[in-house]
Amino acid sequence: MNDRPGATALRVLIAEDSPPVQEMLTELVQGSGHATVVGASDTEANTLDAIRHLRPDVVVLDLQLKTGSGTNVIRAVRADPSIAATRLFVTSNHPSAQMKAGCVELGADEYYDKVKELGELAARLEELATR
């Protein structure tokens, strides 16, 4: 989270390969006025670069990226002490219990079904932003 005086917005990076979904997630994140999207990426490499340079509080991370995968991003973030504290919120169209458990085991903080749980994602981001 931001420790700067007067800073209230939660800084969020969107990692999503579908432009329409990326746009929808951006609107969802910024809808409350307490969170701001600091960047967007659509590949594993671009996502890791963006995390290192933009230092978001939260990454909303799709599992399927144009190149690479969200699971590889989780592994890389958790293995790098300089960015390991970044919150990783996975979003997926594959809401199986096994997929969720596997992502959490790798180090994802939370897992949301893109079809049914975007309201919960928005509420969680709002909660973090207003703490």
C-alpha cells in the first residue's frame, strides 16, 4: 500500500491478454475512486517488468497471457525478494477447486472466477484501499 502522506489510491496492475477484459477490469478497479490502475500488460515478461518498475500494491493476474503464464508470474514474484510482497489476485475462467488450490499453493494471495466473482474482487480491492 502507499505510505506517502495524502496518498489514498491503491495502486493496481492489470495483467490480462484480452483487451475487452482488460478494459472491463480497469473500470472495475477504478470504479470506487479508491484504486487506480498504474499499468496493464498482456505477457509474462511485460508483467514482471511492470511489477518491478511500477511497484503496484496489487496485481490482478490472468492465468493465460499472450506469452507465458500467470503461474510463472506467481513463481517469479515470490522468488524475487524485491517484489515478493506484491499482492497477487488471480482471475480466471477456470474456477475449479484444484486450480484455485494450486495457485494459492504457488503463492497467489487470492483467486477469483472472472464470470461469477468480480463483485467480490471489487469489494476486496475497496477494502484494501480504505484500510
